[in-house]
Amino acid sequence: MSFSQYYFLADAMARMSLRADAKRFFLGYLWWIIEPFLYVAVFYVVFTVILVSRQEDFLVFLMIGKFIYLWFAKAVTQASNSIVLGKGLISKLNIPKTLFPLAVIQESLYKQAAVFFLLFAVLIYNGYGITMNWWYLLPVIAVNYVMILACGYVGATLVCIVRDFFPLISLGMLFMMFMSGVFWNVRDLGSPEKTDLVLTYNPLAFILDAYRQILLYDTPPDITHLLALFLVFLGMLLGISWIMRRTSQFLALKALTA
């Protein structure tokens, strides 16, 4: 199977899943944008009404953080369980096991595209004009996508081998939400050393901050750091893809004997 055939098959699986998912609900495709906005609404009430956040333009600040976090967390969590859930197809066909997490992540990309368009509309409505620095969103989104692929592939492999990893991954996503500046500003820690520490060793925190620097402050992200993250996660993606190919039959057996 060539790469184009492989990617086309994953994309077709993603599109079929999108249509099936939309048919399950009365509002259909609207849930792609309703769900993340409901998450934002809950956090906005908590942090503005109850905790009284002092962050300027907290609504758009929170929207950027929560939308990007949800893309990462949901895509990785769902991809982690994809091989196990695909055991029906695995029992009939000998196909690459990477196809299952890729299809899930591709599905999340389509949903996130709709969320991005709505986010941009809200930003423009609130006076954040489109500038040349918005072009930096392209490499940031690309790195974000590669990071999701790498983490999703690793999660899918681990959960296929030992099911106990799935609740641990879900718990890890909750931990990342609190540690990555989803609803607090990593640049307001009061110490440049702490800020550098978080941005250096927490890739999700750096990605969230990069989006905010571009969209809220019209500032380019740290391209050197962004490139370093891309190379790290690309290497991680290539490595886990190689492992999944070499252990394809073993993964199939583990999925079928769940």
C-alpha cells in the first residue's frame, strides 16, 4: 500500500466516522462547535464570576487555550483506544495498525478546522485584526498536529498491549490541563525562570502560548523552539510508526484477545 493510498484510506475512514457521528445527534455537525463552547462557558463562569480572574480579555484568552487543549486531549485519548475498538476490522484484514489512530486524529482535524474558523471570527469581532504574523499559525498548527500524531500513536500502542494505560492517559490529560496554562497565563508566574522552565519542558504549554502570542499579542513565536519541538515529535512519530509496523501481528493478537 502506497503512502497516498494509506492516507486516502485513513481520510475516508475519518469522513465516514464524521457522518456517522453527526447522524447520532439532532444538531448533527453543529456539535463540533457547540461542545467546545460549552466547555469554555463553564470555565468562564468559574474563573470570572467565582474566582474573578484578572486576565485581560479573559474570554478570548480562555477560548484559545481550551480549544487547543481539547483538540490535543480528545484526539490523543480517542486515538489511544482506536486499535482496540478496531478489532472487528483487524480480525478480517491485515492492515497497518497505524491506520486506526491516524483516522481518529484526521477526524479530529476536520472538527478542529471548524472550531478554528469560529475562533478567528470571535477574535476579529473583538477587535483582533488579521496581521502578517497570523502566517505563523501555519507552522504552529503543523507542529501541533505532529505532536498529536506522535502521542496518539504511542497511546494506541500502549493501550493495545495493556488496557490499564487508557485510564492513565485520561488522567494524564487532566494533569496537562492544569499544568499547561489553559486558564492561566504562563507568563504571569512572577518569575522568568519559572516561565522558561514551563515553556521548555511542557510542549503543550509552549504551543498554547505560541497561539496566544500570535493571535492576542501579534508576536511571532520562538521559531527555534518550535523547530526543535517539530524535530523531536517527528522523530518520535517515525520511531513509533516503525515499532508498530514491526509488531503488527503482535498488536493484532493483543487487540483480538482483549
